[in-house]
Amino acid sequence: VARQIQDAVEAWLRQEARRVIGALLESTAQHLGCRVPDWAFSFSTQADWVQQHDNGSLRFNWRLIEQSPGFIEQTVVVAVERMASNGAGAGMTADLWSMPE
């Protein structure tokens, strides 16, 4: 029973992460006048909060949802701003926001 509860909570957190990060990406891109980048989650325990890949996509650590709303928003905004200023697909892979040690 404990494992079922844990699995259900994790599934809900992942759904919430997709909803929150997706909405922030859309509103930030709209505000900056750029396209919403392709994005996905990283489920690695060693992944940074967000990485920009050379194809212009973003990969967010799904556990970002466990941080404060302000930190989540700041992380998403910084990622989209950097993509917009560098141009999507600028031939780089960057760790934009590292996880604390």
C-alpha cells in the first residue's frame, strides 16, 4: 500500500510539473515574442535544473516542481530568455541552472 501511495504521489507531481512548466514556458515565450521551445523532462538524479541543447530544446529536471514557485518561474524565464537572446539552436549545450550541491 505504501508503494502505491508513493507511485500515485510521484505521478501527480510529474503531471503538476508538466502543467506548471508548460504554462510558464508559454507565457514567457509570448511575453518575449518568441516561440515556445520544444522541451522534455530529465529523470536523472544528477541532472541540472534545466539544460539548453544545440537543437534549441530545453530539458528540465522534473523535480524542479518541488522548489518554490518563484524559483520555478525564475528558472523557466532565464532559460527562455537565454534561448531568445542566443537564438534557438545556437550550436551549444548549456547547463543554465545547476542544482545545488
